[in-house]
Amino acid sequence: MKGNKVTDFTARFAHLCKNHIDNGGTQQEIADMLGVSRQTIGAWATGVRSPKRPTVEAIAQRFNVSLAWLNGFDVDMEEDRNTNGDLMALREQLRRQPGMRVLFDASKNATEQDLLDAAALLEGFKKRRDGDE
């Protein structure tokens, strides 16, 4: 189902870095673009460390990708700059699911990252309930 988490930040960030390098760029260019060290880029791309929320938002903006996609959700990679499609899709998914109405109502004033964090928590609860963890 579209909007579900299918991977994680590390895999998506590593993909962006690989594409940049495959197109003649360097890891140092990515580091300079984000204002961090080359070692930090490597740590993020391998999952040794994770960036903080504002940095993830900056990465999505710099690479012109959807924040939801970067965080591992099954949504379009390209960000829709005219309408925040990812945010609208997440809210619509909450609105349509029975028993999720309270989350939909709470999402009205939430940021996209708030919704992504909430969705990740719910996925974790579901996995634990289903015995996947």
C-alpha cells in the first residue's frame, strides 16, 4: 500500500550519495553542501549515525526529494513543490482508515515530519504486536 514504510533513511541516503558520485560528484561535495564532514556523510550512508530532523529536512531539500521518500516511505521520490503531496497522502490515509480518525484530527496542525514519526511508531507497534520483532 502506498505510504507504508518500505526501507529506511540509511538506504535512501546511500542511494542519493551513490547517484551523486556516479554522476561525477564526490562525497566531499555532499558534505560541503550540507555543512558537515565527509566522515559524517559516510556514517549516515552506512547507518553508523543518523542526522537530526532539521538535517534530514535539509538533505531532502538539497537533493530535491520528498521528505517521506527519504525517510523510507513508499511514496514518490520527487517532491511536489506546488502541493505537499506526501503530507496530503498521509493525512488522507489516516482519514480513511476506521479507528484512525483521532490521528487524522491531530494531524491537521502537524508537520510532515511529525506525521512520519507517528507513522514509524505505529509501524513499530504493529510489528511488535504481530511478532515481527
